[in-house]
Amino acid sequence: MSCNLDRDADQAEFYERKRCISCQSEDLHTLDRGTFGDEPHRSLLLNGIWGESPFPHLEGCTWELVECKKCGQVFHKRVMTNEWEDRRFSHWMTREAIDRFEIDRGAREPNVIFDRARGEVDMILCLERMTRATRGRAALRLLDFGCGWGRFVALSALFGFEAYGIDRHEARRGAGGSIGSVLADLQEYRDNISRPLHVATMFQVLEHLHDPMHVLRALHDLIVPNGLLVLEVPNGSGLRQLQSARDLEVCDGIDHINAFSPTSLVGIARRAGFVPVQRVTAHVTADFLRVVKREARRLLARFRKRTTNVIFTRV
């Protein structure tokens, strides 16, 4: 931790989401509850990499993990107010803190960067192939919601896509998108671009959103019929309590506030007007053995457990 703890700091403010984030039912039951000052949250907050430490602001605050009795969606009932969310992005998760976090987690290692870029190119080739019938000869118009540093936006633009990104974090908007445009929110897209999308992507985003259904429906309105939505989230299958650091990686109540299983991910997407489709296969490699292994996994996919990385089409 890079700063002193201020025991007289203001306490963070929360509000309650009293309806299910997926089906809007009010029939919720509590799975687990506690305070951020207790373990395992205490270690997360005290040992994390921050600009300003959030611990003094959160130590006495409570969290409550709930499940919808109607559809099975799991999420945190209490979430920080917009004012405190802004403080989280501007004071706790500073540009310097994000840089140090990525270095500490090995995200800047050459092999990690290579594998990430190969996966992104793989996705770009799949999306290009899967949208040909929808867009004809037009350039693929793509919006990466929650684009981070804008790397996927920039890479998509290099492939000739009309690529845009959205990210709430001001530091990331300032650093990303040297190729392509990175905007603050969907309203800015509507006001300045306002052209229908062939694809919207949300990589590790839906678990962060206060109202994920609102965002999914807004994207539905922007995507052309038969256009695509890509959702990738942590797999929260079986999450019932927050007892370990692994549990917090899925749904800590500060950054990750929604937990999705393969079933609940498909459920929320269907309610927003999307249905899952089978992804085509692309091979971005000079390693023939890698191609063989991937093709074998593809053929066996129907026998494997479902994942929380899914491509949907708009209906």
C-alpha cells in the first residue's frame, strides 16, 4: 500500500439494489454478509495496490451477497453510490496504481502480451467472418464497451474496422485509442457517432456494472438485427459465500459486484434480446500442433462444461 491510513476518513456511501439485476424480481435471499474490515476483504484492501487506500473509507461498511429466487442470479445487493464510484476511479485506481498492478501480476511480460494479442486477433478474425452476411461489403462497425486502455479498439482499426471504445476510467481514456476513438459513455456515442453497430464486445465488464440489464438493452438498440454481442466474465458457478481470496476475485463487492454462471449469463442476455450462437474457429499461430489441439477441443466442445465466454446474436 502506497499511502497512510486516515482513520478520520469519510465512510463510503452505498445504496441497495432491491430488484434482481437480470429478471427484476424482488424475491431475493441472502447468501452471505459481512463487513469490508473483516477477512478476506481486509487483506485485499490492506495489501492491494492503490493510489489512495480505500480501507479507511470501507472498513466499517457492510456487504451482502444475494441470490434471486426466481432466476438464480447472484449479485451484491449494496453497491457504492456514483459519487464514491467516481472517487474509486479517480483516487483509488490511479494510472500509477494500475501500472504497478499490471506489472505485479505479470501482465506486462512479453509472453503474456503475445498470448493476449494472439487471442485478440483470433477474436477479430472470427467476428469478421461471422458478420459478412450482415454487413455485406461495409467495414465492420465495432464498439468495445469497457475497453480499458483501448488496445482491442486500436487493433480492430488496424484490420479496417470502424472501431470505437467506451471506458469510464479517465486515465484509460487518456492513454488508449491512439487508433480508433475512445468515448466516456454510450450517450457520447449516440451524440457523436449514432451509427448502428455490427458488433459490441464486453470483455470482463458485465461483472462491474450497477445495472447490467440497462447497458445490454441499450446495446441491443444500437446493434443491427443479426449483429453480435460478445460477453466474457469470470465464472461464478457455485459461488455461495465469500471466504477466500479466490471468491473475491469473482465477486468482491467493490469492483466485481455481479457473479455469473454460464446459465445466468445466457439468461440475462436472452432477457435483453440476444441468443447464443456458435463461434467460428480461427487459428493465429505458426505452430501446427496448436492447430491440431484447438481443432480437437472444438470437436469435443459439446461434451465440455459450458463457459462464461459466449458470443450472442441480436434478435
